[in-house]
Amino acid sequence: MKQKLPSSSGLTRVVFDTNVFIASALSKSDRSPNKELISRWKAGEFQLVISDGILKEVVEKLIIKGIGKDKVIALLTDFFLLADWVEVRSEEIKNLIPNDPDDNEVIACALIGKANFLVTYDPHFDILGKIYQGVYIMEPLKFLTFLRQQLQ
């Protein structure tokens, strides 16, 4: 049975895994689906939900990957101005993804932040299925396709 995705009658709430931000920052193409997702977030097409733990991991990975200080600061500024911050306390993080404990913060952020989608390339999330407690878990291109269809 095919699942119907949530409509955009309200602002769709989305958590991006760290790998989406990294892929966008490292992409050489202006036509990158990841860059388009970041642009659509900045344009207000959906509400990005983020936590301190995700922010910390994004910054660490961007620095490790050699992304310039100016780009990191610009993304941080966008987070502070545009994202919806949720507090994820350590006791709220369940060990749902034992192969990558950092991913537990991401799913906790999605659940606490009442996200409709968790967007990731990480196969560790497959253990949770395509929908976990009402949160659709999908790769960036599939989510981008959903966004494009909503605007038609």
C-alpha cells in the first residue's frame, strides 16, 4: 500500500542529517539537489528543525572537510535566523541506531521537533523503516521531488 506524504497545507517541518549539509557544501555544481534543498529552506518553503547536537556535528564535519570559515559562519547565521531550534536533552535520546550513536540525536530532534521528514543519505536509518513514529525518512532527492510537486 502506497503511503501519501503530508501536504504542505501547513509549513512542512524537516530535519536534515549532517550529511545533507556536507554534500551541499562540497558540491561543485550549482544544480546540486542538496544546494537546491538548502536554497528552498532559505526561501521559506519548509521549516528546518535543528538541535544543538546537530549544529555541533555539522560544524565539526564542515571544518574536517576543509570548508572555509566564511561558509561555516554563513550557514551558522542562517541556522540562527531561519531554523526552528529544539532542545534535545540526553535523557530523551534513545539508542535506536546502535551502529551510529550520533544518529540517535538526529531522530530525537525529529521526534521532539514534530518533524514531518528526516532527510539523510545515511543507511543506518534504514533500521527504523521508511516512516518512524510519523516521521518520513528519505533521501534528499526524494524529498526534493516532494517539494517540487507541492509547488505545481
